[in-house]
Amino acid sequence: MAHPLVNAAFVPPRGWRSGHLQTMRSRALPSHFDLQQVGQQRQHWVETLDGTGDRISVQIHRSKRPRSQPPIPLLVLIHGLGGSAESDYVRNAAHGLLQLGFHIARVDLRGAGLSREHSTLLYHAGRTDDLRLILRDLAAQPEAQRSFAAPALGLVGFSLGGNMTIKMTGEPLDGIPLAAAATVSSPLNLTVGAPHLEQAAWGIYEKFLLRGLRSDTLAPGDDGRLRVTESESALVKSARSLAAFDDALTAPRNGWRDSAEYYAVNSSDQYLPSVRRPLLVIHSLDDPMIPAAPYLSVDWDQLRGIGYVRPLLTNVGGHVGFHERGRKYRWFVPVLGRFFAESPA
């Protein structure tokens, strides 16, 4: 039976109804998406302004079938925890949205993917200053321009990237031409999410994420130097939970007392009432990595009354899963396409 808050229908393939199977399907049955077939790609670097010399990689794709006079020409995709611009869900969404005529920018956050060798700092759930910097830079790129109006951008955050997206959309935009935003499988409350992830599936998901975080954290930069001190390295290696990792590195590096303060300050649910741009929130209540409780505790009716936030909740779909039978793209890809096509800019 559907929960009263469920307002969207997703029908998984027979035998793939489990949230765990939906979550792991792309690893069991990986797909290949040749983005060169549907768009012209170029590498772009965003220079940070904080004195670190860090550079953020953005791969920009110009659609080979661009929309005529699109309200939002360029969509910016932000990966989740332990992911990168090469994550399957990012490439799947990029391919499908390029086919729909949107230009795409795939971002590697600090310390991830192509940005890793050029970063002294690492991304975290609340590093929205980087998002503002990236969006301001991309607004000046030709893919964001419109013939008879100012530039316009759309933002899509997956998983932890969704937490960053909601937080930034609820903060002052400082003139950034963000027309609309969307999230897929975003943790709304990090305080609740951390212990849930530690227990989910006997800790398998958390161990997987920790392995990727350790790899990103301990890998040397392009000058061969490590990003962490010897004591930080030892703590990172010994961390057996995400909270322990954040206690060892994320919190002290960014001025928070501990992981509890980091989670409390950066949880995105508290920013939802401040959002003043169209925001689509896509989530499945059977997501094994993110607890449903924070979604069930949000007053969605009040947010609808304000007029900007629209939830799209399903009973099934897993974590950034939403694999459909006989469909090349995940269920949320055409949903995102319609949302951005219909959003005013």
C-alpha cells in the first residue's frame, strides 16, 4: 500500500522491485553511454579563489540537437558521495538530457574524479561556495547563453550532491542565474542519515563509500604531495564509519567541533522553506541508503503553499536507481527533462 505522501508511480522490472536490487543494478549490469555520440565535449576548469590553487573539473557537452529558444539551455550535474562525473547515474542522465536538447556540464567536486589531482581540499555536504563559484563561471560559457534573454542554468544534484543543491538553492544566490534545480535520492537530514547508513544492509553500503573516500583522500595531488597529515592519514585509515571519517577529517578541516555539528549545520531539510527557485525533489521511500523518516517529517503542504518546492515521491526505486524495463534511461531522466523544459526562466 502506498504511503499517503507518495505522489508518483514508478514500475520496476519484474524481479528488480527490491530497493537493494534497484540500487545495485548498475553495478551488476553496467551500461555504456557514449556521450560523444550525442554531444560535442570539451574540458573546462574552474579556478578557485580561496588561495589554495585548487582547480575543479567540468566536462561541458553541447547537444547535437539543441532546443530552439530553450528556457534553460545548460544543466549542471553534481555527483554524490564517493562518486564522480563518471558515475553511471551521471552519464545516464547526461546522455538522456543531451538527447532532449539540453547542454550538459558534468562536475567533479574537489577531491573527486578529474579534480582529485588538482585539489588540496575535499568536497563535503555543505561546500556550497564551490557550487556558487562553478555556476557563476558556467553562466559565462556559451552553452548557457540565450538569444533574447539573460543566461540561465539548471542544477541537478544526486545523493549528497542533492543535499548541496538544496542547501545552495535555499541560500542567497548572489545574482547567479539559477532558473531551477532538482535532486535525486538526496539525504535531507545528515544527523539521521549517518547512523542509518551504518546499519543498512549490515554496513555494506557504508563500507563501499568509505573505501572510495579513503582512496580519494589518501591519493597524492598532481605535485605528488598528500592532502592530509600523517595523523589525519592514520585516523582516516582507521575510520570504520562515515561519522568516524567526518570526525577525523571533514569536521576539523572545516571548523566544526565534530561530525555531529557538521551534520546539524549542513542538513538540507532546514533550507527547504528558504528556496525561491523551482525545486523538484525526487526520492523513493524504499531507498536503502537514506532513511525515509526525514521525508515523512517534512511539511510538504506548507512548502507547496510557498510555491517553489515540488516533491516527487515513489514507493520503490532504491538509491539513485529507478531502472525501468526496456528503457535505456532511468525513470527520472525524462522526468527531469520535462521539469526543466517547463520551468520559467
